[in-house]
Amino acid sequence: MPTRDEICSVVESYVKHLGDHDVDRLVSLFADDAVQHEPLGVRTYRGVDEIRAFDVENAKVAFSVSRHSPIVVSGRYAATQLRVQREGMPAFLAADLFEFDDDGRIVALSVVIDPAARA
């Protein structure tokens, strides 16, 4: 199982690559059979090919993202809040819950998006 420091490093890399719109580096953080729920309860992407396709489309949207809260780690799970800013919209918060495999790769990501939660 990855250490707390390793998990925090992956979460920091995730935020950086998401904000930089670097799809290749972003997708490299995921296990091949990872699952991404974004937004949670609405859409699920299974495997790196579907996650990559989502991230390619997402990267076409001009937005910035930064970590809004500390990274909380419990075993193989981590959670953090992200501040999302899009031009023409007030900034809002998203809560991301990660699950990691023994190699420190993301196997599940659930994103709770709430545009009414102002940052």
C-alpha cells in the first residue's frame, strides 16, 4: 500500500495536471482499469480510454483549479476540495475522493461538483 506521502504526491500531481490541461500526465496517474465518477451519480468513465476521452474534452474548456483544503488520507483513500474557476462564472468547489492501488495509482475517483458551493 502506498504511504501517506506517496498518496499526497499523486493528489498534488492530479491537481497540477488537471489545471495545466496535461491529459497525458493526468491519465498516467490512473490504473488501467480505473473508474471515474464525474460528477458522482451522473456519469461514470471506466478504464483509461474512457477517462482519457473525458479529459480530452474537459481540457477544451478554459478553467483553472487549485486545492482548497488539506489532503485527508485514510489507508488507501484520500479526499480534498478543489476550487474551480471558469471565465464568466463564480468560482465553486468540488470534493474529490480518491482510491489507490498498491502501486499508488488511482483506481477510483469520485467527484462531487456543487456550483452553489462558492469558493
